[in-house]
Amino acid sequence: MSKKFDLNKHTARLLMREPFFAGISRRVDKTATSAIPTAGVRLNTATGYFEMLYNPEFFEKLTDVQKLGVLKHEFYHLIFQHVTDRLPVDGMSKIWNVATDLAINSHLIGELPDGGCIPSLKDTPFEHYPVGLSAEAYLKMLQEDEQFKKKPEDGDGEQGEGDGQGGGGLPDTMDDHSEWGDSAEGTDTGNIAKQRLKEILEQASKEANRSNNWGTVSSEVRKQIQKFLNPTIDWKKMLRYFIKTSRKANKRSTIRRLNKRYPRIHSGTKVTRVANIAISIDQSGSVSDVMLASFFNELNNLSKLATFTVVPFDTEVDESKVFVWKKGENRDWERVLCGGTCFNAPTKFVNERDFDGHIVLTDMYAPKPVPSKCQRMWITDENGKAHSYFDTKEIVVAIKTLE
């Protein structure tokens, strides 16, 4: 029996001439599984990171060109936001799955294994479909295509799909799209997924620009990427999600609540959920008074949501200045330090205590810190986000500074 195929060992070689896709690949977890026949990309809601699932037996049979084509196909689903906010109003359906694959495979003609939905390919149902349209445009074409409209003789079988949008006789897509709905736009999960995707595409774009090589990414796709990166993300929703996902359950006994298993014999339990959040504020000399005032302004907004512990730092944490900012309080900004910057100092301070989440307010002008034991995110300004000293898979949010 041959050794199980490990895609992680091949991605660097396969993406050697594709810096942009290589940048995405490094930030997407890859997990082998026999639960799907080919491959699929999703947001892992347990970890909050994007993940590519792949069947080792499927990949092992592909040529290098096809392996690369499938990798790029999955990453294009992220690039075109099919996994996050571009989801159909009526829910996931086979006809939408085919439409998204047609949009992607327009860019991968000649690179995929047999069985993909490829526009303009002879002797296939899509040979008269033009190349280069959006998923929405292909969806409209599919809905109006007589060969895919459900016929009475189809009955309620699988061929007809029964989604009310056509779908009779549609071929299967090459990959798995079953878990896209878990990151729907407007939900807390969807908001965090959109921000994570933005971070991935920003870092991958930087790497492609530094090497002056975007590989096979067309100018039209690059325009779409920039259009996605430019809008401002609602960071307040992300903070709410961050606090929500950092909560721990506290249980205590109470005679006022019946025990469901032993009513009136044992006391019940009451569960309250609290998040113990640390907010580290960079007070180094490189952080201007305007930026510092902006940080405190945002903390006044954050205090409407939760109580948190403020940790001032430069190269060290001044523990005498650490304080609890209670929910609903308003405070004026103040500078208590003015040295260099070391992110290890607040990270170690938080790691040694029982915090559930860690938010760092900074200009990002210091080397990458040691790992955090709890969930961590970064808040900076646009300049700090664009010129960070280090790359990270953690969330980095840019706020507008006060005028």
C-alpha cells in the first residue's frame, strides 16, 4: 500500500511560480479527509480559519498541472468571496454551485482534471457559454437554458434538483461546496470570515507586489481583489464577535432553578457568560498623541459592550498603571509611558493570567511577538496596517484616527 498523499508537502513546489496563490496557500489550513471525493474549501467555524479539505486518493492520481489547477480553483472560491458574502438569497443550490465553478474555471482552462464545469469546452453542456463572466451572469444563463430546465418526466428525482430555479440535468461540480452557508454575510461568523479573508488577500497581494509577479492572475481579477480590499469593514461587529467567542461559561448552584434530572432533590445551576478581555495599549514614542487619543475614543465605544482590563506598555508593562475599565465608563486619554516597543511584554503579561481574549492597540512598529495563549487581535491605523513589521494570521483592524 502506498504512503498516504500529503498535499502540504507539495504546495510550495506547485506554487513556485504563483506568488499570489502561494501567499493564500500559506494562510489556509489543509486537511486530508475521505469524507469528500475530491476537494473543497470552507470556513472552519471551530477555529475561525479557512480550511481546504482534500481527498488524498483523488490528488494522488492527478498530474502536477492538475494538482495546481485544483489548488487554484479552491483559492479562487475565496478570492471571489463565494465562501463568505457572495451567497445566493434563496440559499445554496446546485445551479449556484455550477455557476460559481463556471466563473472560476474560465481562468483555468486546460489546467483541471476531467469533470469540471468549463465554459466554451467542446462536447459539453457549456460549449456555447462564453468565457469570463461572473457567477451571477452564469446563474442567469443556466436558469434560462432549456437543457437545464426541469421537465415533467424528470419527476422529483435528483436530476431536477427541485430548487425552483432550474437545475434539471446539471452535471456535478468538481469540488465540494456543502459548508459555504456557515459563513453567511451579516452574521457574526460571516463578519469575521470576511475580515480574515481580507487579511489573507492583503498579505498575498503584498507578496505578489514585492516580487513584481502575479503569476497567472489576470488584470481583471486583480481589479476585483482591490475592489474587495478597499471598503472599510465594520470593526465594531468584529469586536462584538471577538468578545462573544472569548466567553467562558461560569456555573453556580441556585435553588431558584429546578434541576432537570432531579427536580426538588438537587439544586439547579445558573450559567452566566463573561469574557475576561485584556486591552494592551502601545504607549511607545512612535505612537502619536492623536493615535493614542483615537485608541481611547474607540475604548469608550468598546466599554458599551464589556468590562476589560487595560494594560499600558512600551518595552515593558507598567503593572502599576494596569486598571479595570468597567462597562459603561467613559475616560479621557492619557500617556503614561514613552519608550520603545516590544509586543512580547504585553503578550507575556496576558499569558501569565486568566484572560480569555487579548486586543492590542498599536502602530504595529515592532517585531512579531511570542504566541498568545488566548485569542488575540490587533487594532491600528491605515498606515500601521499597510506597513506592519510582521505578517500574522490574526485579525488586524484599521481604524480612522481623530482629525
